[in-house]
Amino acid sequence: SQQGEEDPQALSIQEGENATMNCSYKTSINNLQWYRQNSGRGLVHLILIRSNEREKHSGRLRVTLDTSKKSSSLLITASRAADTASYFCATVNTGANSKLTFGKGITLSVRP
Amino acid sequence: KAGVTQTPRYLIKTRGQQVTLSCSPISGHRSVSWYQQTPGQGLQFLFEYFSETQRNKGNFPGRFSGRQFSNSRSEMNVSTLELGDSALYLCASSFSALTSGSRRETQYFGPGTRLLVL
């Protein structure tokens, strides 16, 4: 079952524009992570934000977390054609039976 | 450091057969998790192993099993294959177990094994 639900499902932007992707989840989490996947290959970890953090930055990436709304957003600034990929949010739930639960993903297309 | 490696990369099997997939984690990593990715169901957690012990299991039938060796390498086995088992199987390793609070939980994924069941 999916925990994270990304929004939108697909996004097409022009190179140089910013891309904002949203993720909502349902249960209490230990942390939330964003991953990128290029065309059916393995996932690349982008950033992890813990439940007691509100914002993190990594290069052109900015992630926010609002635990009261159970939502997160990923902002990619100054997008490049190489950012074209599928992006997934994933949550690690609290409690003994921890696991990483992925959303269905967002397909981002950056037009050159 | 070398990344997570998975073998084989591609596999074709027929219904009823069994298959074993292998995952070698990043050196020093003790946690290995397995995921199944299909167009319909997306990415789904199969199980996590840490120090040779299964810590958690997803909602998959008993035909899916795994194990971890003392060198942290892990294998996943699927018995009595069904057409619906066709998928990309991904493994991921991390230094610490999920929710260990050690700040070293980041998972590093391998390239996956693409399994086709005919």
C-alpha cells in the first residue's frame, strides 16, 4: 500500500524554471526521503528530512516538511534537462515495524 | 566505495520456476532491504535484513523469502513464479537499520534485477 501520494503525477517545464513537487502521507513518520529514478533504473537518494526538521537544502534542492499537514514539498531550482526523471517521496514510519514506503512518483520532464 | 551491486541484471523465467536474486551492499553497510517495482503497484517493500536477521516484512506471500549472510550480502528467492511476479527488483543498503536514529539510515539502491516471467 502507498503511504506517500505525490502531486502532480506529471510535470513538464522549461529548462531554467523551478519545479515544485508535493507529497502527502498518512501515518506518523520518522523521516521522509526523496528519490530520483531515471528510466527504470535504480533509485538515487536525493535528500532526507527528519520529522523534527522543517526545511533542508542540498544544492538546487529544497525540501520542506509540515508534519501537522502530513505533507512535504521538493523544489528543484533552475531546472536542467538532466533533471528529467521520476521523483518519489518515501516515508519511514515510526514504531517497531519500520519500513520505507514509496508513493507512486512524479514524472518530471524538463524541456531544453 | 563501490556501489550496491545486484546480479543478475536481467532474467527470464517461466511460470512455476523459482529464482534467486543476489545483492551485495556497500562495504560496511549492514542493512539490506528489497523492493519490487511494477507499473501497476509502484515500489513496494518486500523485507529488510540487518545483521542476518529479518527486521520487517511487507505484504507479500510466503513465496517471497530472503536471507542475509555474515558478510551482509543478501539473497532473495521467489518460488513458484507467477506472471505477476514480473518486475524490477531493487535492493538497497544502509549502514544502520531504518529508524535507528543513527543518522546513517540513508538507503543506497542498486541498479535492480529485471525479472520477466513467461
